[in-house]
Amino acid sequence: MSNAENRTGAKAPTIGVFDSGFGGLTVLRALIARLPRDRFVFLGDSARLPYGSKSRRTIARYAAQSAQFLVNEQGAEFLVIACNTASALALDAIQQAVPVPVLGVIEPGAEAARAASRTGDVLVIATDATVQSHAYAAACRAQGLRALEKPCPLLVPLVEEGWTWPPAATAAQAASLPPQVAVTAEVIRIYLAELTAEADALGMNPDTLVLGCTHYPLLRPLIERTVPAGMRVIDSAEATAETAARRFGQPEAEKPTPTAQVSAPQLRVFATDSVEKFERLGSRFLHQPTGKVELVDLGG
Amino acid sequence: MSNAENRTGAKAPTIGVFDSGFGGLTVLRALIARLPRDRFVFLGDSARLPYGSKSRRTIARYAAQSAQFLVNEQGAEFLVIACNTASALALDAIQQAVPVPVLGVIEPGAEAARAASRTGDVLVIATDATVQSHAYAAACRAQGLRALEKPCPLLVPLVEEGWTWPPAATAAQAASLPPQVAVTAEVIRIYLAELTAEADALGMNPDTLVLGCTHYPLLRPLIERTVPAGMRVIDSAEATAETAARRFGQPEAEKPTPTAQVSAPQLRVFATDSVEKFERLGSRFLHQPTGKVELVDLGG
């Protein structure tokens, strides 16, 4: 356990962050920006990814084991499930498996959509498994919103291939995308055209798009270029960090510090396999080096 | 066990075919075309896919368990490892785990490349894990060939999304690709341009391209449109079936019957998870219905 203390001298809480892979590092980054004095333990269950192609029963078992590692072995006092599939299919199983508060990414995304939407109609893009669970549609309905969801299975591999727009692209770069980034832009255009056509056919008037996958924040500049004028883009990683800061956070931590970084022992990153890929790609998601990623065996 | 008999009255042999997912169904299809009277048992270890992102140790353990299921519980007398990653990283482990002959997909691909190439320089496209293993480069070197390998991680998801060219496309369709298929064509163009530029820089003169992934046969029409004139395209699924027919086959089975189909009890298909995806996508790979996919639990 760390000896990190906050300004008032109290021990900084330990927040456990869990994902099936490393996409959840975008949620961790958003958490660090809001709670830069807390302690973070991240676990990516990379040996068993992707959860998206697996059954609810299998996902629940894997996620519960991962949550128990973070709480029982790493002392996490709060858990953030930074994985849409596990949040959609296994939140109950995780809450039953550990005695600490657990926050998923679905509800904060739906709450942020309610705050953003004037028409009450929202669009959600996500992985196949998240869409099949209809967890966003249910969470939006609970907020009084009507949601239309679309699976976009090519977006995660495009992000992992690095065919994304640099966040700090100049106007000249934006005018002439490299062919790889143009492919990603075209894939986004096709998916959003299909989705808005379907919304039109249903008589919907959507004004908000929810990014329902932790990889998608890296596509946000390309997505914002493509959505119709006036459509709000909700990043569920950002929304989750905001909710976590409110529920678990220290009073002074409300305003995000986008450039905040933390390092060991304030941050420990574990993976169940593929440590190399974690270290290579993780820093793009985390906006800082992951540090040494530690290998852990959860069995199976 | 089946009572299927071949023309001479001898019991038809049972061939076990193993993949981490359902891509290996392209190898099974090629086997059925050459050995339409044999019995086939296919296992897709879909609960633990993709093997490509996992360590050699993990892949060897999963593949050995899968091979033991096919031999010990399903009576397979020969095994075809229809998975490039497992062939590259776990062929020894599988051969030690079961007492029957085992054939992978790498060596047949390299042998077919030697038969096709005049310059002795070949290109290989595959998944990231297959390339990192450099198994094709080693197998080509053993054939006296020089091979340059490139990972193409977007091609599998593009195939699974169905953004492929229909095999029976007319000339008019070919002249005007739908936007989704145009994306796939552009991704192939980018990958092959990067690969040939790298080959040029190394002073190579490649005349043969090996498709080192079981998903890629579904991209073959688009790839053949894109490669430089005169370049031969080797499908390692086809090459593996040809070798299997020679080693395991009955004498009359040498000439392929592309339209051959088999059904239960001559064909049983097992998966460790995601039976729905198997049944939905499998027929596109197998060119016939998979029949009822049976769920099997290998643990983990």
C-alpha cells in the first residue's frame, strides 16, 4: 500500500480500474485528470480479451475474478469498470463479488447524454457485444431518452493500428489526411451515415452521439468532423471520470487537470498477458507512459 | 464414431481440424473439396480467441487442450491445425500432446510458394502474432526462398464485418465497388504498397504473395485485383488441404471437387463459446451451412 496523502493529511484512496484490455486506460487518464492525488491500480485482463465475443456467463466469471484481484490483493477501495462489455453484462456479478462500491461506464454516459440532449433522441456507437446487450438503450430509457445503438466493430482495430488523427493536427494536416487516416474517416462516415439513415427511418431527431467504447476517445477529432453540425459528442470515459470524482473524490478534485500525470507507486498497471502490447500502445491511450506493466496470472 | 465407408469398404478416416476461431473453416472447406468421403470434426476455441494477442506459453496450453479433445474425445486420427498462430507457435506442443500425425498451415504454404516462385523472393501477409513468430520466413528459408512478412491486423475484422467482394461479382459490380468494399480494397492497397516498397528497399524481386491467415481466402478476389501483374497469390488453406490429401487421403481423393458438401454425422462442428457467431458467419467461410454448432467447455 502507498503512503500517498492528500492535502488534508488523510490517506489518499486507492481506486481500482478494470478493463478486458487497455482501452480502459482512456478512463484512467480521465480519472487522473480529476483525482491526481489518488492512488490507481489498473488491471487489463488481456489474456482473455476480447470479452465482446464471449457469453455473459463467461464475462461475469472473468470480471469477478479480476475485481477480486484489485480489491483483495491490491487494496482497491472503489472500482471503476472501464469496459463497456463488462459494465453491460457483468456489473451485478462484480458488485456481488467484492465488498466495495463499483461504478461502470454505461450509466455515466447515459446521464451525460441526458444533460446534453434537447430533443431526447440520442445515437450510441459501440462494439457488437455492447450493442447486443442493449445496456445503453436501457440506461438512456431510464433517463427519459430514446437511444438508437449501432455496432462499429472496425473502429477498435483501426485505433489499435494507429490509423488515427493526431490530437494536435494542424489545419493543413486536417485538410489533407494521410491515406490511412482517410480510411478511418471513411469508415466513420459509412457507420454514421447508416446510423443516421436508420434514425431518420424511425422518425427520430437525434442531437447527441454517445461514444460507447473506451477506444473511441482516440477517434474523437475524426468523429467530430463527421457528425452533423450541432450534434454533441459524449465521451463516456470523460463522463465516468466525472461521476467517479463526485462519488469517490476529494472535494478539491472537482476541476480536471488535463495535463496531470502520476507515476509509481501512485500508479500500478497489471495485465494478464501481452505486457509488450500494453506498454507499446498504452501510452497513446493514457497520454503518459504506463510504467512497467506487471504480469499477473488469474488462471484460465 | 461414424460408419462412413469409402468405395473400397474401408472405414473413412476421421480428420480433426482445429482453429482458435472459425477462420479455419476455409481450410475445412478446402479439405472437404479434396476428401469428400472422410469424416471431419472441427473445433473452434472461440472462448479464448484471439490467440494472436497471447503469449507462446498460453497458446501452447490452449492448443494442446484442444488437440486432446479432438483426438481423445472425438476419435480424430489426423489433426490439421487450421490456425496460423497455433501452427507458428504451438506445433511442437500439439505433437507432444497427442499420438496422431499433425499438420500445420505454415509448411504447406511455404512449399506452395516454392513451387510458384521463379525469383525465389516471396511476400507474406498475416496477423501480427504470425508475423512476430517469423514462422513463414523460417519455413520459406527452409525451402530456399527469401520471404518478407507484413502484419495486416485490419483484414480479419474487415472480413468478419462482411465488407468483402462477393465471389460471384459481375464485371459491372467489380467496376463500381460499394463504399464498404472500397474501404477494404483501399486497406489492401495501403498494406501491399507498404510491403512492396519495403521489398524494393531491400533489393528483393518478389513474384509470389502468400496469404498467411485463414480469413484471407475471402479477400482473394480483391487481393488479386491489387497485386502487380504476374504476381502469384498462394492461399495457404488450399495448400494445406492439398498436403493433407496427399498425406492422409485416399488414392481417389486427389482431384478437388469444389462443390462437395458434407453433413452430420460426416461433419461435427464444436466451439468453446459464441456458437451464434459461428453459425452466422461460419457458412460464408465453409460455403455450406455449419450445421448445429455444439458447445464444449475446455475450462479456463
